[in-house]
Amino acid sequence: MDFFKFFSRTDKGSKDVAKDRLQLLLIHDRANVSPKFLEMIKGELIDVISDYIEIDESGLEIKMTRTKREKDGATVPALVANIPIRKMKENVR
């Protein structure tokens, strides 16, 4: 997971970068999730998914974000995983 990419400079203005960083910190704080916890989740996801799919671990990204619930429109923390798949494993069933 390249968690620190979020803190790198981009084409955004400093105001937008600061706003994005603050939002990320607030999300992690409200969800009570540490970077160490996200790394633990990442490791366990790799273990489980690797039984069925060959994945590119170097490209795996896991992050906390906010999303709106459909039923009431409330904004809640969400775990988002981007898992690059190399190929499906045969003889899994």
C-alpha cells in the first residue's frame, strides 16, 4: 500500500492538498483506524484472495474514505481496496 502517495505533491493547489490531507486524517480518526491496522487488513486480504486469484501485491492499495449510504444518505467511513489481478487460479473449486 502506498499510503504516503496521498501526502505527496500533485498538480493541486496547496489549499486543496491541505484539505484532502485533513479529510483523510478526520476519516481515520472517526473510524478509529491506524495505518498499522490497515496494513494488518492488507496482509489478511492478500492471504485470503491469493487462494483464488494471483494478484500483483505491489499494486495493491487499501484506503479509508467516506461514502454516502443509499438508504438514508448519511456519510460513513468505507474501506476501499484496489487489487490488481494477474490471473485467476485453476482448480480452486
